[in-house]
Amino acid sequence: MAEQHTDMPTKYDPKDTETKWYPYWTNGKFFEAEGKGEKEPFTIVIPPPNVTGRLHLGHAWDTTLQDIISRLKRMQGYDMLWLPGMDHAGIATQAKVEGKLKEEGTSRYELGREGFLEKAWDWKEEYADFIRQQWAKMGLSLDYSRERFTLDEGLSTAVREVFVSLYNKGWIYRGQYIINWDPDTQTALSDIEVDYKEVQGHFYHMKYPLKDGSGHIEVATTRPETMLGDTAVAVHPEDERYNHLIGRTVVLPIVGREIEIIADDYVDMEFGSGAVKITPAHDPNDFEMGNRHDLERVLVMDEAGTMNENAGRYKGLNRFECRTQLVKDLQDDGVLFDIEEHTHSVGHSERSGAVVEPYLSTQWFVKMKPLAKQAIALQHKEDKVHFVPDRFEKTYLHWLENIRDWCISRQLWWGHRIPAWYHKETGEMHVGHTAPSNPEEWEQDEDVLDTWFSSALWPFSTMGWPNKENPDFKRFYPTNVLVTGYDIIFFWVSRMIFQGLEFTNERPFKDVLIHGLVRDAEGRKMSKSLGNGVDPMDVIDRYGADALRFFLATGTTPGNDLRFHWEKIEANWNFANKIWNASRFALMNMSGLRYEDIYIDGEKTIADRWILTRLQETIRDVTRLMDNYEFGEVGRLLYNFIWDDVCDWYIEMAKLPLYGDDEAAKQKSRSVLAHVLEQTMRLLHPIMPFITEEIWQHLPHTGDSVTAASWPEADRTLEDAESVEDMELLKSVIHAVRNTRAEMNVIPSKEIDLQIKPQTEAEQLQLERGRSYLERFCNPGQLSIDSALTAPEKSVSHVLSGAELYMPLAGLIDLQEEIARLEKEKEKLDKEVERVQKKLSNEGFVQKAPDHVVQEEREKEKDYLEKREKVTARIQELQT
């Protein structure tokens, strides 16, 4: 048994509490999965953060939810593996390292590829340590013995295996295609790395002259600079306006190139003039049309977005400078006859913010249709991936059903280099796990793979795959739950699912718990430009990790966004402080009590029996809600149980025996209080690990850490329905008396006579059993409990469920104010009666609602009617 600490500080300071326990947990290896034995395994892999800097609130939220599940499952007896790791984040990390090199007066080109990669690895080590420090401050129960990185040797082997396997199946190919190109970072982007924004632009209307001089055809574009690469004009084959022009030739203005007018079903006759310019090298739809008609592809700009030699006199201008000059020239030539204001959606690079250029390029692609087909089919089976909330399954399936091939090559140095080699003389291509046997005659592809290519393998590559005999792969894969934001369902979740199915024949995880985005108090997305970002480490420095974690866990429901409020963080600190002070009081009154001395059987007070019953109910409800990922409801239940039931009611009531002379009663209350607090610390531990460990270590306990303690199980032998009924009546009486004292400005220490008229003999017995509590908390000069009582003159009355309450306040009561108060109470009851009767008169509700719900409403109706009748009678008494 671990030593019980008794020197709990007088003041709750999260910094002192939180700094000591994380090293204790990690040094004690409490978070390390056993990897063998009889325990059922449970696995979570962390969504690997980028090694580019600080973790933001979204990371804090995501990892808090994972940690709650991990700590819960560990306490429930599972062999819990929460595997940590980080992502090399190709584009983002390379941009950061290049920025640092620029500050140092050098560049990657001066260093060369190997020199640059050394600098990138130095960056990775520095920021990996920083991320681990942040994980520690958050209190994350990660198994660091299994930490992985997307560029480590094992994961690199997995990446090559997948690439080569898909290539050999014909599902990875290399070819020319229109891709999303970022001219700033000079790399390709996948479709989901493009952010579309509404931009105020223009529609430029132009006349292309027919070669024979007999007229012209009108076209329009939002990107006039691309006209320099036009190789056709297209019309719809059924458009009668242009039937006579199909097959004829126009002369491309400025350039002078002769291009044909072609017919294609893709053209929308109703849009604009019904004729469209075709630029196969700079538009994905034009590219497809060009393939159908065997059109030439004329590329008019380079990878930096600068106009090339095919742009003629505009060579050397960037694409926007070219647009300005070209528009002027077209107007001067009479070609451009109208410029129309036009708001349209323009793609921007998610990484750099640059306007994305549809660009003809030779890249590597993954054929997505066969992979998507498997993933779609899975969702029609019993062992499908379960989305929580389930509405996100539709979002996921819609994307898969409309998927395009995935461009996986990136023009970077930091990342998994594509395992393809080209013969220096013959141009022959070799794709394999290793270079050809005569490497000096071959050159490896310069590009690297999209970061998401390696991330898609994360659930199984981290477990030792492709070695399917790896003990961790055999024991911990597939994983149980993935926790992630809805914003990366397409980027990551979908790709893990189809790669998992393809290479392991299993879903990579059973559940996907989806959360939203953290927004500021006004609902705006946090961003550098708005200056509204909040660093979670700053929150921890001010209020502690437990206060932040409780906010993140309970601030919203699954799938929805979370608004950040400093006031709520402070309120959660107050909650922690309440727990601390209550625990200190309890410990001061159980000095010397050992774990083996705790005895909660035998005779107990009403309060003892009630709090033990409430504890069992709370255990049962919290466990159910935890298993359903309803952490917000878990937090609400625990908050109410701890603040209201334990602190405000039970501890106050326990003071009677604790301060009394009956040693047996005193010992029993100590035992109950110790048991309730110890079990409550276990329940709260997954959400607030630091303060619960601190308090648990001071309480009588067995074991070395609450993180290794067993999860509480409800014990029906400790439930007592009678005590719950007793306490509800006693609490309602005490509430009424306290409220009346406050309203009448009567101080708590001043005695007031109290008369209680029970409704039945059962309530009479309840009140008599709780007489000691009524005398202590109502401070009556004289307490009368009698069913034959009548209301005294000039008294305040309350109609409760099961009793009427009279407090003679001669000289203190204003008769008219009391009548007004009762009339307000009657108005409330009138509304409740109207509400419940309207509900019960609804045949749809009565027929469709569960029987117990309908019965509850009928009981409410009866209760409200009885209360209203008594209040009405009391008003009449006072008025007469």
C-alpha cells in the first residue's frame, strides 16, 4: 500500500499540484501498455501534430478527449495503448526551415539536399521536445516507449511497401495532368489542400475574329492571361447559333495563332455567349476536352507563376502583372469590349495563402475509384466504421462517391522521397523498395510524397506493419477509436480507412469521435490575422491544466464547435478550488484513518445512506455516458454531484456526527466521507488528472496512483431509496426556510418558529427522521411537525411536495408582500399546469412517448395541481 500523505497545503495552487505528478506517472511507467497478458487491449493512436511549433487549442481539445478515454479504459482494466507520435508535415516544416535559413543568410540550394535535410532534422528534434513538454503540461497519459515519427525507419519502410504495391497493381501512375499548383511554395496540392474563397473579380468579354474576316465569336474569362494558351473555342453541338461555325477557324488575338471552333457536349449553351475559350494546359475541364479532341497543350507560365516564352511579349511578367497589361492591350486592339464585375470562388493554397494556379504538370497520382469502392462497401456492413455523431458518415460517403484521383507528389526535399529511379541514358523507370544494383547509372525522382500519404498509414505503420508478426500489430491493431476534428475527415480519416482496408483487410478503427473547431467568444475562427488565438499553455499558466481540460471536455456536444470563454475557465478553477477545500476539511476530520479502517456497512445516518446512494447513481450514469463519449454530460453530472450533493449538502450534514460526542457515529461518517471522496476522485480523474491524484494521495487509499486504480462500480447493496425520498423532502424544507430568511432579511442566527404540516403519515415519519437536520439548518426557535396544523396569522407559507410549511413572522412580515409572493408562485404553477396538460392532451405524445415518460408527466400534473390548490387557499386566507 502506498504511503498516505497528510500535509495537504491550505491553498490550491495548480502549478504546485501539476508540476510534480507528471514525472511521477512517467517514471512509474503507469502509461505503458503491457503488450501481453490476459487484459483485453484497447488502442488509440494520437493524430500526429506537425513538428512546426506550438500546439493550439484544437490540439489541446483533441488530446484531452483522447486522454479521458485512455485513462478511463486503463482504470477499467484494459491493456491501454495510447500511442504518441508526430508528423513531418512536408510543406509546412520545409517552409519554416527555409525561413530560418533565410534569416541566417543562406538557402537550401546553397546547402544542397543533404545539408538541408540535416537542418530539417535539427528542427524536428528541437520542436519534438517542445511538443513533448506541452503534452506533459496537459497531463497526457501517452506511452512514450512506443512514440513514432512519420519519417522514422519503420514508417518509411511501410510507405515504400504501400507505394510499390499500389504501383504494381496499376493504382499509382505517373502522368501529365492539370493539378492545383502553389506558385509561392512551388509544389502541387491535393484538392483538399485548396481553400476556396469568394473574391470580387471580373468577367472579361472578348471577340475572337474568324480567319476569313466574316465576323467574330464572343468568349469570356476571369483569367485573361490564360488566353495566350488557348488552342480552341468550343460550342455545344446542338446550339443553332453556332452550327455554321463548327470546324471553322479563328485567329487568337495578340498571339496570332489559328485555332479551331469545336463542338462538345460539355459546353453550357445557357451560360454567357454559349461559346468558351479552351486552354488545355491551364484548366482541368479544358484539359479533359483537349484530350477528347486531341488539342495541343500550350503552357504559358512557369512554376513560379511567371509568364514564359509561350506568352510572347509578356514573358517575365508575373501572372497578375500580365493580366493588367494584357487587358490594356486587348482594349486598345478593340478585342476586349466589356469588363463585368463578378464575384466568384477562387482557390487559395491552404499552406501559403497564394492563389492556386491550375497547372499542367507531370506528377504521381493514386487511382482513387477502386480504393474508394472498398471504403464505401464497408459502410454497408456490420463491422463498419462508426462515426460519432453519425451525421458525419454522410459527409464522408459523399466525398468518396465523388472522388478524383489523388496527386501524391510534392516538389519538396523534406519528406518520403518517391521510390522511383530513371536511367540516365535510356530514361527507363524503376520503382522498388531499393535503388537498382548499379545506382551510379540512375537518378532518383526529386519529388517527395504528400504528407498525407504516410499519415494515411498511421494506425498500422506505427504498430510495425508491414511485419504482420510484430507483437504490437497482432495485439493492438485494429485500433478502437480515433478522435479528430471534422475538418480533416477528407484529408486523413478517409485515407486511413481505405489504406487500412487495402493493406490489412480490416477497418483501422471501430469508432471515429468527431469534434468541431475551437472558436473565440464571438464564434469566429481563431487566426493570426484576427489576433484572437489563445495559447493553451497560457491558459494552463493562469488557471492550471485541470481547469482547461474540464472546459474542453464539457464545453459542447460531439461534432459541434466550441466557443472559448475565459470566464468559463475561471469558473472551472473555482470548481477545482471547491473540491480542494472540501477535501481539506474532510482530511482534517479523518486524521489517522487508514484505508483498512474504512467501514461503511451497518447503521448509518440518513445523509450517509443518501450520499452513498447518490454515489452509486453517479457511478452508473457517468460510466454509461463515458462509454457513449458524452463527456459534456459526464462533466455536468460530476459537477452537480460534487458541488451540490457532496460539498453543499453531505459535508455540511456530516458535521453533526463529526463534531458530536458519539465516537461510533463519528467513525462511520469519517468512513463514508473517505469512501465517497476516494471514489469521486476516481470518477473525476480522467477529466482532471492532477488535482484528483493530489487529493487521492492524501486520502486513505490502496495502490500507488489513482491512474492505476480500478474504475468504480455501482454497488446496489449501498442504494437506499428511502434515504433519497427523505433527503428530497428535507432539502426542500431547508431551501424554503433559507430563501424566506433571505427575502425577509432575517439573519441565519436568529431563531424563527417553524411549523410543518405533512401531507401523509409517510411524510410525517420522514420529517421526524430528519428532525436533527431541520433543527441544525433551519435554526427554529420551536419546530412543530403535525398533520393537524393550521396556518398561523401573519406567517409565510410554502407549499412543497409532501408538506406545507409555515413560518410565523410576527413583526417581520409584510402581509401584502407575502400575498404578492404567493400570487407570483401561483402564476408559475398556472404555467406549469398549462404546459403539462397541453402535453398530455397531445395524442401523438401520449401514444409515441415511452410509458414511463408519460407517467412522469401525469405525476407532475398531479403535483402541480395540488400545490396550486394549496397556494390559492393560502392567498384566500391571508386576504380574509
